[in-house]
Amino acid sequence: VKEDGTIVEAPCDGLVTDEERAAIDRVLKYENLGRRYNPDKSDAVKNCFNEYVSQEDIKAYFEVWAQMFKKDPECYISALINNYYGYFYPSARDAWVYSTARSAEIMAKPDNLKYFDFHPVDSKVVRWCDHLINLYRVAVQRIPFISLTMSSATYVWIMIAVVVYLLRRHSWRGLAIWVPLLGVLAVCLIGPCNGSTYMRYLYPVIACMPFAIGATITRSDLLWS
């Protein structure tokens, strides 16, 4: 997708042979694959995964995956960085996008209506609280430095710094506190969305971090040894 919104086919399309195209199609549906690709969110691609695909087809797909990497490694590396940079770089694109109106719009989609039916309570108190929360979200995004609290990268780098410190101090008990949070980050990194697109996947880390830092600080052997 170009900056002007123009959608183009995948840049590697000309490198794909008929046999490779067929192997990809049996797993991910090759038609319009380039148009469905979005480096920030791979839902449109993964949603076309053939759940009835055979193990032989999966094996053939990964063989093609490896062959294509050899043909154009730059394309692979670029896609990898585009999918994950938001977890390590505080992008200006970081934003809260889920207002009540936006949530209602998303919930009204046919695919979501099959499984969910959520509606906010219709009352003055709820509407006022929603209005105040939206004002808070907009304000925080525009205050220098404080706006970094709206970035996934801020929490990831804090966690990395603490973990490196604990490793240098050989504090294995202190490090154990952070293992579950590292696990959450690992799941995020194999997930379909960039950290600058959907911060919510990192919420467990964000919510637990003050307590994890507090537990780390209160260990006297780390402070005074």
C-alpha cells in the first residue's frame, strides 16, 4: 500500500512460479494476496487460511516459503520489520482508536455479529464517563513525554532494561517475576499485529509492570548488595 493509498500487487509476485503459486494457494488463497497484505495487521491474510489443508500441503507451503526467502530476502526482512517495529520504536502512529462509536462500528460487522453482541449501557452516567475517557485519551497523546505511555515500545524497553539488570546481578528469583511478562511479549511478536497498531495485546505487561517493578525494587539484596 503506497502513501497515497494506492494498492499494488506484492513486489515478489513476478518471482513466483506456477508450482509455487499453486502451493501457496492451497494454504492461503493466492488470489489478491498482495492486495490483502497489510504490514501492520495480517488478519486479511491469515483469515484466508484453509483450515482443511493437508499436512503435505503445509509442508509444500513452507518449502516454497524457504525458496522465496532465498530469491528475495530483502522482501522478507522488510515485512518482518514492518510487522514488529512498533514494539521497539515509539511511533507517532501510536493511538487509541477504540472510541465507543468506533467499537459499535466494528461490532456491527457481520463477521463479529456471528459471535458477539456487546452494547454499552444507555445512561447519562455511562455517556459522561465515555466522554471524559475520550478527552483523556486525546490529551495524553498530545502531551510531550507523557505521550510515551501510549507507546508499546516504552514498556518493552523498560522490561528489557530491568531484565538485563537482573541478569547482570544474577538475581534468578527476581528474574522469575518477569518471565510471564516476557512470555506475553513473545506471543505478541508471533501475533498478527504491529505494536503501533494494537497496543491492547501488550495490556497484561502494562498492567502488571508497576507491581513487577515494585517487587524487584523491594528485594533488599538488589538494592544494597
